[in-house]
Amino acid sequence: MCGIIGILGREEVSDRLLQGLRRLEYRGYDSAGLCTVIDGRLERRRAEGKLDNLARELDAEPLPGVVGIAHTRWATHGAPTRDNAHPHATGEVAVVHNGIIENFRPLREELIAEGRSFASQTDTEVVAHLVSREIERGADPKEAVSTALKRIHGAFALAILVRSHPDMLIGARLGSPLVVGYGDGETYLGSDALALAPLTQKISYLEEGDWVVITREGTQIYDKDDNPVERPVTTSGASAAAIEKGNHRHFMQKEIYEQPIVVAQTLKSYLRPLEQKVALPQMDFSFADVPRITIVACGTSFYAGMVAKYWLEQFARVPVELDIASEFRYRHPVLEKGGMALFISQSGETADTLAALRHARAEGQKIAVVVNVPTSSMAREADLLLPTHAGPEIGVASTKAFTCQLAVLAALAAKVARDKGVMSEEEEREIVEHLTEAPACMNAALAYDEEIERMAPVVAAARDVLYLGRGPDYPMAMEGALKLKEISYIHAEGYAAGEMKHGPIALIDEHVPVIVIAPSGPLFEKTVSNMQEVQARGGKVVLISDAEGLAQASEGTIATIEMPKVHPLIAPLVYAVPVQLLAYHVAVVKGTDVDQPRNLAKSVTVE
């Protein structure tokens, strides 16, 4: 959520700041703004809504200046209005901020008692006043920021401009990522490497508690205790081309179509097809010694974790706990000695999941992380890093990151099973063979796109939609419902098919489409039995199955979606495709903002 870019440049920066914000749109936002230093004063342009509104502000009132900061905001404190949009400023200091200042209320009251006036409802504005106060007391900007940082509690990434020092840019991070970029006579700050991709590939990742002072003379990073430190300069590898839609209408559509190739790329890291073995990165512990696995995640990643629970318990016979990250710490979980905690995240920066990771670490758990950003906070704190290789995912609703997570988790389940001695070499070979087939099967599933598009208007007309599945297809039903909610704004719920008769069947009438995920196999007959209960009550059923399943159970359905016949292990990867496409086409029919749905953010960096 939210996005930051800052430039200490040689030429005017406002156009490049705006372009940097456009590269950060995928994170989700509801207002935006930028600030530069011009002739010894701070000048801002801010706007509600999309960046086109900010662009119009800049067209009407251009903003010169060779140093500036910019921000896309996702509202936390205060409504998404122009007054609450970043940057926030006093006469002396301008600030942009990702995250949350937990103690902003007492700080705000303290500052108001001193006669200071606030122009917004945000927590961020207290930072500008704290730094300004120290400068007014005679501190230089570096001392002022150091003092202010020691007063604020929470999670933050900050970029700060000072009116009286027009050749200086200051940044800080705690619990929210921030990178420094090095260019030709210019220096940059960004929420992530993608924001800086067209400007530079040379970056340094600030570590927890770090803050940085950037001037024309050079860049100095300090740790949380104000000690000068060096952070490695790395090549980011982020590409501006990665955020182009190509010939697709939306990023989400492009990313759905990228899944066969990115899943194949991901599996290359975990499979040895010639030896027909699963291979994970080196680690300093053995799965054979792990008595219990605790999986923690949010949103779509949580549903990937649900599928992994089925796999780990079925193949490896290891008990698995599954938690929503925002609930994990607050139920005071009992974590078994020697256990492993597995965290799943697209960004590696999700605040709830990161806090849960640190709690599990403090409780003595080994930490494994499945993540799409191998330089993220979670990745750096892992004992076992299991990267996906989905590439940048711009659409807010996760698609390719999800299926790449499933690919990694399937390989992990097989490796745990082998290490525990409950899976034979022959069974491992079969797992590798089926996983190797997954990308081609996903590609075959994409061939039904037009068929799904044709049936989308039926679902688009509904107010409520139910999804049903059994076994690993139950979390896929929940994921399908989430996708529909996220981008079409239709109320949808996913249920275990056998639970229908325990309450949800009361919702069924002729106006409620029911999407049934039922590949042929051991659970097919029971799922169809539950589907027939729905049909008997007038429910409009859309059946997603393979040819064998459709031949047995398509009678009475309003539509069917045929999938290739696949092994149950890879069914979740393959059946992700139709539920994603269905949500996508329904949203297109309804005319919603597919890539940036309202109220949602790509990376949720506050609890």
C-alpha cells in the first residue's frame, strides 16, 4: 500500500516523480501528491483519486525544482481527501510516509498545546511538525530528523524535504521498505526497486531502523542508534518493461496469461527433472526433526496455505496449524519446540505477517518464507527462503503470485515427506512428473477463456454468488469468491461443499449462481451430490470440471467450464485459471477498475 519516490536531481524532477508514481499504482491508492523546493520555499500539488487528476493539477500549475518527493496514499488516518493527501508540510518541512504512526495522538496533542496548527487528520503530519520544531530550536536537519525518529512509534517509511536545505533529501524506515537508488549525479528514494527501475538499477536496501541523508556531496546511511553504516549496493534487476500491459486490456489479464511460464520458471528452481527429485535451497535444519508446521498468511496467500495444509498432512503426515496473520499473535498460540513456522506473502512486507514472523522467531520456531520479493524484509529474516519467480505483479488482485506460491508449496510438501521417510523415491518421481505437467495444463485451461467470457454476464447480473469445493478445491472455492469480491464488488462466499446443508443452503434461490469446482476423482461424487442439493432448490449451477466429470454431472447446469484432466495434486494450480478468468470477465462486464479495485492495496504495510 502507498508508494514513495524521491529525487535529488540535476534537472527538474516533477515529471519523473509523476512517472514514478505511475509505476507504483499497482500498490493501490486513493490520492496522490508531490512537493519540490523552489526559490527557498516548499511547493505542493495534491489531488484526490487517480494520478490523472494530479497530472491535470500539474498541467494547470507546473512544479519546477530539482529536488522533490511524491506519494500515492491509501487512506488509514483520515478520509481520502486533498487535505489528507501527502506530502504534508509545515513552512519548513515536507514529508511523505508509508505505514502508521501508532502514537500520533499524544504527539499531536503535545504539538497543538505548543500552538502548532494541523491541516489534516493524518498521523503523518506530526512528523513534519516534530522535525520543524527541532529546526526552529536550532538543530540542523540531520539532528532534527534523528530526534524526531526517536519520538515516533509504529511502522514507517519516510521521505523528507527541508526548505532551507534545497540540496538534501532524508529517508527513514522501520517496518516498511525503502530503497536508495544511485544514478549519474543523482540519488533517489523509493518504496521498492520497481519505482526506480527506469532511473537506476543500482540500489541499497535500508535495513530496519535505518535512516539516510542524501546531499550533493554523497549519501550517508545511519542505523537506529545513529551510527554511520554501509549497506551493500546491488543491481535490482527490476525492469520498467515488466509493468507494460503489452496487448492485454488489463494487467490482471496479462498476469493470468503469464501463469504457465512463471510457474514453469518457479518449478525450475525446485525440481530436478532428470533425477526426478525435489530440490530446495540449503538450510541449517532438517525437516525430519520438525514435529509440527505452523502456516501464517493473509488473503490469497492464506488460501495457498490452506492448500498446502492438505498437501503436507496427506503426503508428509506432519500436523499443520493454519493461521490468519492478523489473528496469530493475539490468540497466544502454543508453538511446539523444534517446530517450523511457514510464512507466505507476495510482497514480503505485509505488516501482519511480518509481525507474526517475529513472534514465531521469538518463540524459537525455525522460519520458512515463501515470497515473490527475495530482497524483502521477510526474505531477509528467513532461515529457509523459498522464492517464487512470478515477476512483478501489478494487478492488485493476486493471480500469478498465487499459483507460483502453490507450485513452491507442492514441492515443499514432497521434500518434507521425503525427509520424514513417508514418501518413497517412486512416489517422489510421480510428484515431480505431475508438477512438470502443470504449466502445460494451465496453458490448456487458458484455451477456455472465450467460453468463460461468454458466460460472464450471467454471473455479473447477480448480487450474491456462492462457490463450492471439497478437499483442496475448498480453498480454491474461497479464493474464487475472494477474486470476484475484489474486482467486481459482487458479494461472494466460498464453502466446503458438504457444509451447504449446515446453513448456507438457506441462501439458495433462482437468483444465486453457484460455482462448483469439481474435477473428476475421489471427491467428485460427493461434491456432485451437494451440487444436486443446490439444483433441487432452484440454484443456478456453473460446473467447472474435466470432460469425464461434465459427462456425468452437467445435466441441469446453466453453464459448464471444461478443464483438462489432471492429477489431483496439480488441480489447484489448473483450476485457479478459470476462477480468475471468471472474476476478470465479470468485472469487465460490470465496468469496474480491474487492476486497482476500490479500497484495496497491493501490499498492506499497516496492521
